[in-house]
Amino acid sequence: MPRKPGTADRAGGGDSKSQRTRARILDAAAHVLSVKGFAGTRLTDVAEYAELQAPAIYYYFPSREDLIEEVMYCGIMDMREHLQKTLDALPPGTSPMDRISAGVEAHLRHELELSDYTTASIRNSGQVPEHLRTRQKKEEAAYGRIWQGLFADAIADGEIRADLDPRMARLLVMGALNWAAEWWEPRRDSVEDIVTNAQILVRNGLSPSPAPKRRAR
Amino acid sequence: MPRKPGTADRAGGGDSKSQRTRARILDAAAHVLSVKGFAGTRLTDVAEYAELQAPAIYYYFPSREDLIEEVMYCGIMDMREHLQKTLDALPPGTSPMDRISAGVEAHLRHELELSDYTTASIRNSGQVPEHLRTRQKKEEAAYGRIWQGLFADAIADGEIRADLDPRMARLLVMGALNWAAEWWEPRRDSVEDIVTNAQILVRNGLSPSPAPKRRAR
Amino acid sequence: MPRKPGTADRAGGGDSKSQRTRARILDAAAHVLSVKGFAGTRLTDVAEYAELQAPAIYYYFPSREDLIEEVMYCGIMDMREHLQKTLDALPPGTSPMDRISAGVEAHLRHELELSDYTTASIRNSGQVPEHLRTRQKKEEAAYGRIWQGLFADAIADGEIRADLDPRMARLLVMGALNWAAEWWEPRRDSVEDIVTNAQILVRNGLSPSPAPKRRAR
Amino acid sequence: MPRKPGTADRAGGGDSKSQRTRARILDAAAHVLSVKGFAGTRLTDVAEYAELQAPAIYYYFPSREDLIEEVMYCGIMDMREHLQKTLDALPPGTSPMDRISAGVEAHLRHELELSDYTTASIRNSGQVPEHLRTRQKKEEAAYGRIWQGLFADAIADGEIRADLDPRMARLLVMGALNWAAEWWEPRRDSVEDIVTNAQILVRNGLSPSPAPKRRAR
DNA sequence: GATGAATGAGCATTCATTCAT
DNA sequence: AATGAATGAATGCTCATTCAT
């Protein structure tokens, strides 16, 4: 039962056995959290998934809440880093709408392929008590701001319909993407296809009607 | 907080006090469920919200699970009825895309204005154990089939871009709508505005580019 | 297994079954606490002694700590009331030293005959965390002040040796009394005898050497 | 904080580093035990106070219970040795009551100045399970016998009031001394003063009434 | 119809103890 | 000689559920 990568490095120090156990617990927590929700996440289940005994968790995390807090935080933090990296890698002249398309792909790929963390983070935003979301909310805001920037640029370039409210349009788009985790079944649809469909939908949904059709991406 | 009928028959008699108490409990359960999630829904909280004592619930429902099952079922069932009624009320000649637009409005209004049931049902689809979702899943499928029909009609009339996969497009659209419950704040946005923005986004996202029929991408 | 009386009335309302259960739990807690100490007091043991299941305790007390806090508080409060009543019942002209003697008897009788509460309270003063002792400390101080008064009167009347420090003398006396609970075995010594011996010891220990010997009490 | 020998032989070798670590652990245990009580004494706390990790304790003691047993034993054993030494050092002709006075001083000084062991031993007599007190009880009895002897001698010399029961008088006196640990605050009272007051109280408390002014101290 | 009282199952957490290193 | 890592046995506490009234 191979664990997700991607967290081991986050924990700081070297790649000792201890580091790996900690990461394994975090991964397990992300998994359980994404499936069972905040209140349904039992340390017993986390432990079982991480292949150790529940009390061992306390060697690495001070409490269930701290563990969950970290999962929630890592969720969007990873997502934001991933999006930022993707955008930074785009060639300088890329048009705002193309950048949005790239963002759509980044978001979907991270959400669907990489990470229980993201789904955990997304699905439980509403259920986790406020005091566990301080760090997460900061990241969420930062993530939102990136998208705001993308939209603002597109508007400045006249690439977004004037009859759309930028904020609502953005949130509706994010919703379409976030919700994908709820219905996506790996066996049925390729991420590839979902990305393509989402990009078409978003691009056309946002673009002014008599769109001066440029080539995408 | 008027509650839907549709449960009235299940409880037996007319609109007695008993009926109303039962409805109050169901409402309360929907509310708590939509906020706290499946595992976080405690009968104590439900009872408090319904202004009675927890054991009283057992007079109306055999168990916590049954209560939740019913909320989940009612959520999607009400939604379907609402959508169906809206569509049936449309004038005969209404174009498929206009019917989709009407569906978007119906979905959003029901989700945001009317009902904790719908949000409870939507948010907890992934958390409630399978055996409590038998009826709900049937309704979900039925609800999906209505939308499938709407999309099929639109495709038949050439109102949906050929480069979109009908199923994925539909699911992405539903996601945008469903997610609205996560970010909507009554004080900030009017449902009116959300509806309008969603309709624009969906209509343009789905419609073929109006330009001299080649195709994009 | 007959429970101690003396608490039922303290709980306020009538003498309902609920009242009695609450008192039974409190009594049991006092007993266990006096024997096992603060950290050693397990709710399981309390429950067993009170002849119910541990979670039932939570129906009457919000937490283990609250339960213990109440025992500790009741301990000295009862003691203080008992002492005060005894002193108030003394004939007006009673000499200070005779009043001290009466106090010695009151203290010993309450400690040895009546109450696990007092022993619990006395023995655990040092072990119970500060924040649980707010009420108790107030009572303790009040109790101490009564004795201070008794000693002050005796000094004013020249009934206490000048070479004794009033405070230390008082604390040493209290120690002799408090400690009796540690060695007293009902089968071996009668309370009667302990009282007599303590009274002799205290009276002579405190009185100026060439004492104008009056008869006691 | 110099620790008593007397345990040295039990550990084998000379005064190696190992010896000192063992003593440090024992000291720490005595300290924690005297403050938190039997059930409240956690190896973690002992270890922290001894400046090492909890599992290290097992290198020196087979179990928590053994460690505590030894503290309890040492407490009373040290006390007995101390008392015995003090008495042995008294000049041959010393009167019984003067010997008692010397005993009072020895007891108080050891309890207050020297030793967490004694307070641990005294305070936890009632809380530590019987099977850990075998050695301690033997010592306690021995210690008691010394005092019994002192009292017997005093009685033989007519230095103790006939209306006092020797055993109860002795236990009451011991209580006054033992309890001092509960209220003594180094900053407020000097041990000197406590000793003086206790000696006065005890001597006068025990002595026959019209003491024809023979000795002062 | 509804509540007060109580229970049993389960969960987070603590802690003595073990073991490999 | 000592520690990091892990575990099993408790223990406090919560919560759905029952039952007598």
C-alpha cells in the first residue's frame, strides 16, 4: 500500500524513518478526512490506514485537531504552490485567458490526481471549526487572490464579458472545478478529458459573445 | 421556515400537531446536517434546534440514521419536484437552451433560498454511508436524467458545442451551481445576481461560437 | 451499603430521587477521594461505590473536576458550619479556653465520625490543582479565622502562654487534630477518648505554666 | 540537594556516575511524590525533574512501583536513622522530656529542611497500595517504637500527665509535627521558630499540671 | 406525546512499559 | 548508559438509545 508522496519533504528535516512515519500519518489523515469529513475522522481509522496504533499518532502530533489542522493547511498550500508554479512557467506573452486556462488545468490536475489533501481541504472547509482554519484561511485568501489577478488581467484586456460580475463568475468557475472531485471516477473519465471540457466551458463562458477567435494554448 | 409536504403521507394522519412536530424535527436535522456534516450531526443539536428533548425524536423516527436518510432523500426529491414543476410551467415552444437556463434558476433558487435539505443532501453525498442512500441515489439519478434530457434536446437542436462531452459538461455545470451554497452570503450577493451570472456563464459556455461556423480548437 | 447522610439537603431542591442520586455520587466521590487521593480518584470507582455506571455521573456533574471541586468545598464548608454551630451553642460566659476545647471536640467529631468529605478535603489540599480550590480556599480561610478568633480571645484573657507564637501554635494544634484521621481506627479507640486526650493536650500545651487550674467544661 | 546514602549499597558498585544518576532519579521521585501524591506521580515528571528521559529510569528501577516503594522506604528509614542518631548524641543524663524535645526538633528539621523523602513518605502513607508498603511499615513501626520508648521513659519518671493515654498523646504529637509540612512556608517562618513553638506546646501539653518550675528548655 | 434518568458502545488521550539501537 | 519510537491498557467523556413515568 504505497503512500502518496509530496508530504515527506514538507516536514522539514531529513528523510529519516521518523519523517516518513509522520508523513504517512498525515497522508492517512488527509485520506480519511476527505472521505469521512471532519467529525467522522477517527484516529483509529487514520492509524489503521497509516499502519500503526492510534496512540502512536500522538508521538507526532499533539492532538487530533492539530493533525487535521495541518492537513487542511497543506491542502490549499500545496494547491497554491502548484498553481503559482504553473503560472510562472508560462511564456511571458501568454494571454490572460490562456493563463486562466492553464489555471483550470493546474487546479483540476492537482485536485484529481495528486491529492487527498486538496479534497480534504475543499470538502471540509465548512465543517472544520473556525479555530482550526486560521492558517488555511490565509492560504485560501491568497489562492483566491491569484485567481482574482487572473480575472482582472483578462478583464483589462477585454477578454471577459462585461455583463458578468467578475467575482461571481470566478466563484462559479471555481465551483465547477472543485465539484469535479465529487463525481470523478478514474475508470470512467480521463483527467485529460475533464481538463479539456472544463477549459472549453470556462473560456467560452467568460469570453465576450462575438469572440475574436484566437487559438487556445 | 415552511417545510415541504411530501413527508406528510409517511407519518399517517392529517396536519395534526404531531405532523408539525415531525416536520420541525426534520427541518432541524436538515439544518444541522447541512452545517455539521453526517458524523457531526448529533441528535442533541437537532433536538435543540427543534426545541424539544432528544428522546422525543424517537417518537417520530426509529433512529438517527432513519432521520438522516429521510433528510437526504427529501433534499434531492424536493429539488427534483421543484425543477420538474418549473420546466412543466414553461411555454410549449421554449427552446432547449432557454429550458436549461430555467433549470439553472430553479436549481439555484431552491438550493440557496429554500432549503437546508438540498444543501444537506448535496454536501453529504460523499459522507453518508451507502446503505442510507438507496432512495436518495434513485432520486439523484432521476434528477440527473432530467438534466440529461435537457442537454440531449439542446444537442439535438445544435445548441451545444460539439467539442463538449455532454456528460462532463453537464456535471461541470451542476458543480458550479452546487458549489454556490459554499460561498454564497445573503448579505453580499442577491440570488437574482447569482442566477443571472450563472445563466450567462452556462449559456455561453455551452453554446457554439456564434461566428461563421468553423469550430474552436 | 448505607450512604452517609448530610449531603442530601445541601443539593437544594426537594428530596426527589434525583436529589438522592446526586448526593450518592457526591458521597461516593468523597469516599474515594479521601482514600485514593486526587489523581487516584477514578470515575469508575466513584460510580461503583455509588452503584451506577460512570457516565451517569455526567448527568449530575459536568466533569470529574467539578465533582471533586464540590467535594473539596463541601468538606470544609460543613466543617465550618459545624464548628460555628457548636460555638454558638455555648453558654454566653464560656471562657476562651473552654471554647477552644469545644472547638477541638467539634473538629475531631466531624472529622472522624461524620465525614469522608472532611478527610477528603484535608488530605487533598496539597494535591488538588489550584483552580479547583477557589471556593475551598475561601472556606478554609474562613475556618482559620474562627480559630484565630478563639486564640485571640484566649490571649486577651491571658489564657495562652506568652512564649508561644499564636499562629504557629494554632497550626500545630490543627495538625494534631487533622492527623488523627490518619491513624484513628474505630475499633481501637473511641472518639470520646481521642477528644479527651486532645483537649488535655491542647489546653495544657497552650496554658501558661503556673496555670490557675479551673476545671474544663 | 544532597541525597542520602543508604541506597548506595542496593545498587552495587561505588559512587560511580551510575550511582549518582540512580540517586538523582530517586530524589526526583521523592520530590514529585511529595507534591502530586501516589497516583499523580508520572514517570515523565520524575524523568524531567531528574533531567533524563523516562525509559532511562528502567535502567535503574524495575518498575514505577519499585521506585516509589523505595522512596517510601527511604523516607521513613532516613527519618529513623536521623532520630536515632540525634538521641544517641544526647548526653547520658538527659531527662526523658528533654529527649522528647530533642526528638521533636529532629523530626521537624528532617521533615522540613532535609527531605522530600519524608514528606513523600508521610503524605502518601494512606494512598500507596499495601503491597508497596511492607518495608516502609516495618520502618514505621520501628520509628514508632523509638517514640514509644521515649514516652515510656517519661512516664516512668512521672514527666507525663497521668490523665493522658500514652499512645494517643504520642500520635497527637506526631500529627502536630507531621502536619507542619502542609502549612510551612520557608519565607514566612524559620524552622527554628517552629521547633521552639512545638517544643513548648509538647512539653507543656504532656507535663503534669503544676510544674514546680524546674527547667525551661 | 414527551421527558428525566440511565446505560453501553465508542472515541480521544494519557501513561507505564518495551525494544531496537 | 540512554533514547527514540511504538504499544496496550486504562480513563474521562460523548452520544445514541432505552425505559419508566
